[in-house]
Amino acid sequence: MSADPVVLQIAVPTPFRKLFDYLPENNANKSVSKPGCRVLIPFGKRKHIIGVVVSSSKHSEYPQNKLKRIEHVIDEQPVFEKTQMELLLWASRYYHHPVGEVINNALPVWLRKANQLEQLVPIAWQMTKKGKNTALDTLKRSPKQYQLLEYLQKHSQPHLEHDLLEQADIHKRVIQSLEQKQFIEKTALTPNMQYSVSDNNKFDLNQEQKQAVKNVTAAIGSSQVFLLDGLTGSGKTEVYMEIVKAVLQAGKQSLILLPEIGLTPQIIQRFKQRFHCKIAIQHSGLSNRERMQHWLSAKDGSAGIVLGTRSAIWTPLANPGVFIIDEEHDLSYKQQEGFRYSAKDTLIMRSQLEQLPVLLGSATPSLESQYNIQKKSYQPLQLRVRAGGATLPEFKLFDVRGKKMYGALSDLLVNEIRQHLNKNNQVLLFLNRRGYATHLICHACGWKACCERCERPYTYHKTYKKMICHHCDNYKNPIETCAECEQPLFMLGHGTERIEEQLHALFPDKTMARIDRDSTRKKNAMSSILEKINDGSIDILIGTQMLAKGHHFPNVTLTAIVDADHGLFSTDFRASERLAQLFVQVSGRAGRGEKKGTVVVQTHQPDHDLFQQIIQHGYQHYAKTLMQERETAELPPYSYMALLNAEAHNQSDAVGFLRHAAVLINERKEKQLSVFGPVPALIEKRSGRFRQQLILQANNRNALHKHIDSWLLQLETAKLSKKVRWSIDIDPQDMA
Ligand code: ADP
Ligand code: ZN
Ligand code: ZN
């Protein structure tokens, strides 16, 4: 035995930006735990903290007698394999986030406790040599044992315990008796990785779809990123499914990311109908245990397909073949708090480590991805016609200035709605504001009811009979009179509840459904509304951006964007891009069946570039204009950005902290790095905290990243750092 002590480097879920050295468990017989295994450790004053082994070495910079021992190794087999560990370490470096938190974030919740993976692996039994060679007659006096051994001798492959109980029609006691006699023993079932590919596809792919499938499948086994730019309804999902089929045939797994599975149960259904192999689902709607079962089936290779939201990128896969990201432009792929990572960029990094292709799909590709096409880092694929003969909708821009209004609806729009309803078609109205009224305001003096903690107006919710702050979710009973002059308050602005009420008054004999965060709070509420829409029992749908994403409503012939001006004037440099994407996604809900669709846009700014360009020339054309603007202004994707966010109860603490941070980074004298601010965040105050940011910008990635680690270490010891909540956001997607 080697006398050299082994030191293990452990990632611990704490804000410290380093690994911790530990000595192995006291029990000398135990093999040294491998990287990727969980261990229980004492940490500071706390005991039984779960850490993950990252590496081992013979020496530590600390003296032996100062090092603590691991209490216990939880996993026999690593939770994360080698390439996954590499990915996690990369993510910690790239996003400058504490490694222990990065690894903890990637662990399924069920594994953040000392639960044993083996607990979930089903028990299987096989015969021992003794069992095989034993004459049945020896069991004559125990008919049940006789029966079981007879069954096993006839069917000698390993059996899952619950299958045995059923098929051999016996009690668990009988199994135990045979085990005691050493006729049978426990075994691990090798998961079945032969994926069945049954194909009940109804139609042939068109030429462009075939080309896309061909290019991606040809890249299986090598790392290459593809961007599938396809109109809404052009058959992107069909392309994904053909690729998945080819990957299954090659005996490999597909990981597919979707923006919000809970909202789009339809897409899971489509995959389940098409493929009879096991499908693992990874999203927050599952219980921790359920999610864990699915996770295991991805890890052991028994699930051929993994469908999930952002965090599914951390799911281990036994034989990954392809990664697919649907609606790649979607903001939900960026985690906006805690460990702020981009699931898209991290998955692309993973594809390089594992050598496999990534397919990004969207009707409105992000400017970042288009820039990567220009640079030839991504390979472009296109679908330019709507699949199955559906045509693109016709646009109508309604200039509502001076028009007669029914609440938020112009008479032009009301007429249009009536025409579509008269033909027994469905209508979809889109408004990105939930609740009833956006302000409670005093007509006499202009006072507004505002959330004290955010200094923003409360939204009045009629269903809850509450005023709710949409920034911090704070709520109150509505007040009726002005706090300044005691005059009655009145309601200003329109949310989805109020539009629904208006429509009831205008079309009393029509049925309606409202889809927003409030109406879909209960489990399965969304699915039940979607069912009603699809069976035709709903005439008018009113919804927020939840409705914009991915849904397929073949009988909707009119979609209307009720207030297109909302969002035109945000100061976030990505506002126009986001608005254009939303605009196209919403219009993509119209005319997806055989009937032609119409899209109505209500605006006070009919001449705005965004409407004119998108309506006349399409999203791509407008995206080019935006790209030129970004290039001129040297904004991402033409430069690299990081935000240092700070929030504090005192404005001066947040500003002071960031000023100090600016001085420290400027001392580095990095010529290619520009530092702006401190400036107030877009949401200047939230939940009683003032919010400020420092913007770092550089023309190359290296110049941006080079000093961040050492800078953050300095900030940790800065005087004000205890008084502010601060965080770093690399490649920020949202300046709010
Ligand atoms: P996207 O994902 O681009 O929005 P989908 O894949 O959902 O588009 O396709 C839209 C509709 O067209 C679906 O009902 C789909 O079954 C149908 N479809 C797709 N490809 C074809 C094709 N080649 N021929 C006929 N119908 C198709
Ligand atoms: Zn007043
Ligand atoms: Zn608030």
C-alpha cells in the first residue's frame, strides 16, 4: 500500500470561489472516491454537508493535521462523468460563479440530500450456479418456492422483482427464501438501449425539410452548430422528429430543450405519439422524485429522448447523439438569478466536449445566432414555406389615433373580430399585461396608488379583488380614495381581465378563455383550456405572451396585438429585437390550418420602422437593420458585455460599492475594456432595494474576462460588500 496520503478537492455549495481539501474517509478498505461522486463532509461548524469530489492529489498546501476527513462517501458510481465535470468547471470559470454553487445547481434536488442513487434503481434477480443446478425435487415441500425456481429455470434471464412477483404469482417471502438458500441473487439490470423506432408519420417532408434533416444527421459524431431559420408553422418540429428518429436508429439519445414545457403539453404529446421509446421529461412541474426517475433513465441510457427546459442541459446521457434547442431566441434559456448562465451557450460547449451536433431552431433567430452565421461558426438551414400548404397571414395595421374605442379595442378591431366569429372561426387577442387596470389614479390631483417598496403603480386585479405589484408580488386590498385629496380613484389602463370583460359585453353569446399567469396557476389548468380551444368550444382567446409560444391552433384565423406600442420605448438595447420576435411569434398563431389568417396590429405609431419593415419585408429584413445599429453602436453581438449588479436599501451604498468597483477595475489599465456607470437599472427599485449597475464592455472576450476573477476577489473584501447584494452577469440578456 502506498504511504502517500491522498487529498481530495471538494466542491462545497457555498459562495466561496474555490475548492476545499479533505482527507479520505477513515475506513482504509474503502476505495478512494472518484471525481463526480458525492460525499458527506463537515464544513466549518456544520456537519453533513454534501460536497462533490472534483479531483485528488498527493499534497495539499495545508498541513495534514489541519485537514478534515470526509465523513462518508455517498455514491459508488459518479453522479457526473468526466466530460460533465469538465463542463461544470468550464461554466464556473466562464460565468465567474463559485464552483460549489454551479455543481449544486446542476444536481437534481433529490440528490442535494444524502439520498442514495441505488435506492431508485429497481431490484432485479437472477439465478446462481447453485440455483441452476439444483433439482426441483428438493423443494417439493414448499410448493411456492418450487414454482418460482421452476419458472426461473425455464426463464433464466434476470427479472425485475416486481415482474417476478406478478408473473410467477408469488409473495416476496418466497424470493427471500430462495435467496437464503443461495439459489438466486440480486443483480443490476443492464438498461435496454435498443430504441424502438416505430414510424407512424403521415406525410413526406418537403425538399427544405429533407435538406435540413440530411445536413444535421450527416454531422452526427462531430461537433457542429446548425441554425434552422423557419417561419412559424413551416415544419421545424417535424424536422426535429426526423432527426431524433435517425439518432435513435443509430442507438443514440436526443436532448431537446423547450422554452416552457408546462405551457406546451402539446409538444410532449407529439413526441409521445410519434415515438414509442422511453421519453425522459425534465422540468419543474414534476415532483423531485419523479424528476429523479426520469433523470436516471437519461443517465443509464434507457430513455431515448430527453425533453426539458433550461436546467435539462445538466442531465447526464449515456449515449448522446444530438442536442436540439427549440425557439432558440427565447429569454427563458438564460437563468436570471443566482448562477446566471446561458443554457444555449453552455449546451454548445457541452456539444464540443462530447463531439455531437446542436440544432438551434426559431422563426425569429436571435441576433447573436445570426452573427454566428455571418462569422461562419454556425451553419444555416432554412424553411421558407409553411408546411402542408398553409399560407402566411395577411397583416392589417390599424391606426387607432382618434378612433372610437371600446376600452382598449378600436371599432375597426371589433368589426374585424365580428367578421371572423360570424364565419365560426376562432379569434386570439394578445395583450402582455395581466390583471384588470394598470393604474389606480386620482382624476383630481394625479396621485397614483404605488407599491412603497418598488415605487411603481399597483395593478388592480378584479378576480382577486387586490392591488398587486408586478415587480415584487406585494399585494393589498384596493383603496378607493386618493391618499392626497380623498377624491375617488379611477381605473386607468387595460389588462387581460378588463379586455375579457369588454368582450363579454360586446359579444355576449360567445365563449371566451383567458390565458395568463393568473388563470393557469392551478395544475392542469393550461391543458384543460388548450383542450377546449382545440375541440372548438372557445370562440375568443385572450392571453399574454404565454399564448405566443409554440402553440398550434388550427382554427384561429385572426390574431390581434391589442397594444403594439407597449415596449416600443424601452431603453434596453435589446427591446426592439424582443418586440419584433414577440410580434412575429404572435402573428404565427394565425392561419395555421387550412384557412387563411389575418393579423391585426393596433398602434398609435403606424409609421414606426418596426411595423413597416416586418410587415413589408419580414423579420429577417428588420433584423438586418438592427444588426447594423448594433454594429455602429458597438453593442453585442459586436462586443462582449458583463454587468456588475448591486442593490441596497440605501441608494448611496449601491452607488458607492460600484464606484469603488469601477476604480478597482480601471486600475488594471486594460485598454480594450470600457467601464460605464454606475447607472440605475431599468427597474430602479424593487422590494425596497435600490438597484444600480456597472457595465463592462470589450471588443474581445479575453479582454472582458481577463481581470474579472481577481477583481471579484477584491470586491468580496470591499467595505461596502456586506451592505449590498451584488452579482456578476456575463453576456447579460436583460438589463432590467
Ligand atoms: P413549426 O414547428 O415550424 O411551427 P410544425 O412542425 O409544428 O411547425 O408544423 C406545422 C404543421 O404542419 C403541423 O401540423 C405539422 O404536422 C404539419 N407539417 C409539417 N411538415 C409537413 C409536411 N412536410 N407535409 C404536411 N404537413 C406538414
Ligand atoms: Zn387626489
Ligand atoms: Zn413592489
